[in-house]
Amino acid sequence: MRHLIILDVETGGLDHFINPICQVSFSIVDENFEQKAAYSAFIQPYRIFGKDPVYEPKALQYNKITMKQLYDGLVTKDVVKVMIELFDRYKGKKKSDKPMFVGHNFSFDKGFVETLFRTQNQDIWKYVNANCFDTMTMSWLKWPDLPSYTLTNCCDKVGINLVDAHDAENDVAATTQLFKELTLSLRGGKAHDKNELVDHLNQEVELSSFRKHFKV
């Protein structure tokens, strides 16, 4: 069985060559969306390709992460070690069964996690399938007339009330629900419209189950 890694990062800017990851969160689920593992951590400042990291003030204002949270976080070496252990645990027996990433606008997150691993002389694609699912692209295909495809707008389309957007942990929980809805539509069901939701969703992402994991 192939597993999926729903991942989100909050960063110190838009350029992964100079701006570091501030917070990384992910949930590993199976093909039936049953959660197998989850992880979330703030990351201490780390050097990128021999240079000190740059934290853009606007970025920190946007994601509401403080430098104290970062200095109280984990060192890069320990974060990457845990990520490798979890990714490796769910890689499957065949090379083609390595877990696959799922994210919203994942092309953004991809560069940051690649660079994070490179700071530890690791290649992330050794542990994860190079193919990825992007809920932004899937949403564009499903709803071509949306004015914009932010995670909040896409979640609103299926009745998911995203609270505290731009917290990586909350965004992972919301992306998981959104991906599940979109996948159900591909499997012969349909992505629900928010006006049709009765018992399928409670109009709000349930974060408590996501937070029942070892968290640092």
C-alpha cells in the first residue's frame, strides 16, 4: 500500500536559497486516509549553503511566528532525522511504493524541503516518490471559475472552515480534508459543495485528532 505525506511549511521568506523553514508539519496517511503518523516542529535558525539565514519581517508577520519560537525549536539535524525515519517507515517494499507528497501549491514547499535536506547532505527523493499531488491544481481542475485558489478559498468550496491559516499544523489538517474530498470525486463520488454538507463534514476542520501525536 502506498502512503501519502500531506506536508506544509511556514518560511522566513519566498526564496529557499536564503530563507529558512520556520515550521514544518506533516501527516502520513494510507490510501483510505487513515492517519499513520504525524509530526510538527519549529526549526532553529540554520545556515543555508554556508550563509546565515534571512528572515523577512513581512514573512514572520504573515505567519505570526516569533524568533523566540524558532530559538526554542529543534536543530535541523534532529528534524531531518525524524523525517527520514518516518518517511522510511512507510516506503513500501517496492521502489515505486515510496510515499508521495501532497500539498497546496506544493511547488513552493518542495524547494524548501529539498534545501532543508541538502543542508544535512541528504537527498529527500531517496525517501519519497518524485511525483506529487497538488490540491491547488486539483481544485483548479474541479472549479475553474474560482477567483483565486488559496487554501482558504478552496476549503471554503467544500465547507471546511480553515482557522488560523498559515499555521503549518492547521494547514496540513485542512489540506488533508480537501485532498480527501477531491480524491473522492475522482473515485466516482464527488467533491461536496458546502451547501450539501450535512454529516460528511462538520463545517470545520477537526484538529484534535491531528494533534494526538508526538509533537515538539
